[in-house]
Amino acid sequence: MSLLSRASSARHLLSLTSLHSLSAIPLKKCIYDDDRHHHFSRHHCRFYSSPSSLHSPASSHYRQMDVTKHNFADAHALFLRHLSSASFLSFDFEFTGLELSYSDRSVYNESLDARYEKLRKAVQRFVPLQMGICLWEKKGGNASLETTDAGAKESDEPAIDAMNPIDAVKQGSSAYVARSFNFNIFPQYSKVFLVETSALQFLIENQFDFNKVIRDGVPFMNEVECAKQRQGIEAYGKASLQKYTLDKTHSAYQVVQGYLEEVQRFRNTATLGQTRVLTVERSFHLKLLEQEILRRFPDVFPVMDKTRECVVLHFVDESIKERIIHEEKEKKLARLEHRNGLTRIINSIIESRTPIVCHNGMYDLLYLYHHFIRPLPLVCSDFKSQLHEAFPTIFDTKYIVCNSGEVKKLLGHDTRPETMNLGSLYQYATNNLDTHKGVSVQIPHKFGNCADREVAHEAGYDAFMTGTVMLRFMNHVCKSPYELEKGLKEHSLGNRIAVSNAEYCVAL
């Protein structure tokens, strides 16, 4: 879901390299969706009829794991453990913008290729700041929580039926365990991105914690960016690798020459294996110096300090140099693995072939592909085929409720935008589809209690709502627990993505 709001009509864009000056404040959002305002027609900022409606019986028991770079390792291990047994997963994004300019607004029923080009340009310039992923695992008749690898239950407390404050699972219902992860994320490779000013104003007004995302966000990059980084690591230590060329009149030339004289003096007196630390004031000078040392001094090997404020000079022979290069490459690869953060989660999902679910998910899928897999292709047909190759089974709950005869009949054929948004569908699913005949949802206590704060509109919570809508309505379509589980893997309503302000969908 986007972090945009039409609270302001301003269409200005802000190019950001840092948001550290913004105060750290907790996230609080309102909810809106209206296909008549097609430029903002997802579940982006749904407004319920009253603030109290944000606190449904389900949300009072909602639990998730809030993930930053500090607890990512534990969250990653937990995610991988439960991904293997998940029937499907639902996901949602928060991102920094939708449209680059007024002219990039979607036009009713414009061609899919024209729409795709507008969306592609926007997705390239904006970035995601949160990703919510909820894993859904089907349980047996009693929906008991499974044990961990050590054999102990996930919690000594009973699971909570998120659809019913009374924690009993009703006879005849199918039961699923929901594990929701709210990943706070921030790009490591891209240094410049855009934010719509109206989005920024909306986020500040609704207390989005920018500092948490920027300071503690889990890093990510796509496979092209990762490959470029890996290529640089493989070339590490090669004297032939010359990135910078300076004219002798350049101011940096004389500075670097002074450092090189220091290197020469070290070389003249050093013994094998001896080291010396050389402090360098500017990182650009440090990079130039490293390059020139490798080029000029075969028996002196430079290793940058991790603070990038100095270089450690090593007087070496060939065997010592090879050992240092190997050790430094291993360190750099480990750092690259860390910077790959959330991308490792996405790669695991791709490898698992787990069905994925979104709501009005065209933007979400574009962001998912471009920022975590590879840059978006130029034409929509290539995007569709490549997306389908990565994720063979995709469901869009917006498409399901708008195109399933059973669901439309259930909703009284009410297709008004305010009825079709995620919040309204979730409220209907939790209040009107009885767990005696439907789906019971349980949430492990270890995922943390969110009852003391408003979590609606957070990526992790919206992913949970999306999965709940999927289960409840598909259970109505499929008629039985067996058919539901079968339908979650393959159904005629699958691999169709809703397109806002259009009479067509994207068929994969």
C-alpha cells in the first residue's frame, strides 16, 4: 500500500538522500480507497466511517513481528522455518509515491501498455519503506500450533482465534495460523529517490516514524545491483582496475601525491609483514590513493579501514597479498549479504513457489519486481511473463471480489469503491462470514501484542487483512475446506491482477 494521501492536492516531488532530520514518531494512519479517484485507487489510505471502526474485534487480538535490521537475523530464520509449510502468503507495501506528475495520472481505459509505461516510470523513482508479509499455514481439525525445531511449543499460552475473541475453533471450520512480519526497509544501493510532498505531509501528520525506517531499516537491492556489487568484490585487489583518472592540475592530485610520498617512505624501511596506518581526510582521496598504491607498489597492499578514514599499509610478498585479498573478499561478501537483507526473503519465496496474494496489487507487484528482483522490462508483455516465471500463482483479492459471481451475490452486487476497498472487505469478512462454517484464524502469541496501538494501515497488518479477505471469500467460493486448500494453489480466479480505472485486468 502506498504512503500517499490526497490530503493535499500538491503534486510536487522531493528528491531525498536523507530524512534524519525528521522526528521519530510512531506510525498512525487513516484509510481511504476510491476508484473514482483512479490516481489513488488501491487500498492506499482508506477512510472508515468513524475512527472507532479501526478497532475491530480481530484487530484487538492482532499480532505481528516488527522487523528492523537489528532483529532481522532472528526474523529471517523464523520466516524460513514457516515458509516451507505455508499454504500461501499475503503481502503489502508502503512506498513513497505513485505518480511523477499530473500528466502521469491514469486515464480511464487507456491501453495496458500505456498504463504500464506510466507505472514503470514511477516505480523506478519511488521506493518502498515497509513490506508486510503474512504466512498462512493450514492446521488440522484442532488448529494446534506446531512445535519448534527444539520440540517446544511456540508459546505456553493458547493461540487466539483472530476472528473470534473466544479462542475456540468451531466444529466443521478449517483453521489457519497467520504469522505476520512487518519489515521496515530502506535501500542501500540507490542513493537518491523521490517522495511526493503530499505523501510526506500525510506521513508526518499521521506520525510515520521516518527515523526508524532510515536508521534501522532492513537493507535491500535487486539482483542486478547485487551482481554489480559482487563483480566489484571479485575485482578487489587488482592493479589493473582503474576507476579514476586525474589531471595533474586537479586539486586532489597534489593531495594524493603527498600521501604517496608517505607510502614510499614506508616501503623504503618496512620489513615483510609490517603494517602502517595512514590517515586520509577525504573518502575520495582514499579511493584514489588505494588505486595508485595498487598500480605503483606491487609489494605494498592497502586495506581500507571500515570507517573509511584511514588505510592500513601492508608490506607483502605474493603469498601474504593473496591471503589478505582472500580475507578482505570474504568480509566484503559478508557485508554484501547483509545489504541484501530483505532480498533474501524474496528469493526464498521465489524458490518455494508459494502462492502469493495481494489486494489491488498492480503497484505492489511492480515494486516487488523492480526493487527486489530486476529492473522492470520496457514492455508489459515481458513483465507479465517474467513475473509469472518468478511467482507462478498470484491472487488479487480485488479481482476476486469484483469477478466471482458467488462473492458478488454475497455482497449484493455492491461494487462501489468504498465497498471494494480492503478495509471494508475485511470488516465484512470478519463480521458476516461465520466461523462455524468458514475459516478460523489463529495467531501465535510470540508475534507480539499490538492491542495497545493502532496498527491498521501498517504494511504487516494490511498483509494480514489481505490474507483474511482471501481466506474468507475463497472459502465461500470453494464450498469446502478441501476445495479451499486446492483452490489456493490453482483456481480460475488466480493470475488475474486488477487494474484501477479500467475494464480490463492483467492476465498472467
